[in-house]
Amino acid sequence: MSPHTVIRRERWTLAPDREPDAEPFTFAMECAVCGERSVTGEEVTDAQDWSLRHAGRHPSHCSYRELITRPWRAWMENGPRGPRG
């Protein structure tokens, strides 16, 4: 008797996690000139306000990156962990 491998193909789906226990979206802004960053938080306006204050203190720093963390969830289409499973 020889060992063998059984491979079963499954179709996976990936989507933003909107479950009640999902981690929150978080936002931060980063100055593209000096690399300084705002505090990461759940309110995008806090990060935007930081950018405006930073630009006021450093008038030549006019370019920013928005850093968003959004939770995602993967599940097998016929599996128990889907949005309705």
C-alpha cells in the first residue's frame, strides 16, 4: 500500500468583513514629504484634520497618503463561514 494525496478543489470568495464582530475600519494620514503620520483611528476626519495642521506647520508639505485598514473575510462558497452560513 502506498500513500497518496487527495486534493479537493474549492471555490473561495473574498469580501469586506461586515460581520458584527469584524474589526473596525481605521484611518491614518501620512505626509509624503517627511513620512510623519497621524494617529490611527476610526474617524477619517481626525486623520484629515491632522493633515491640515501638519500642512499649516510645514507649508511645503502638500502631499499626503491616506492609510486605510479594512477587514476582509474569506470563505468557501459552499462552506459554513459565508455571510449567510
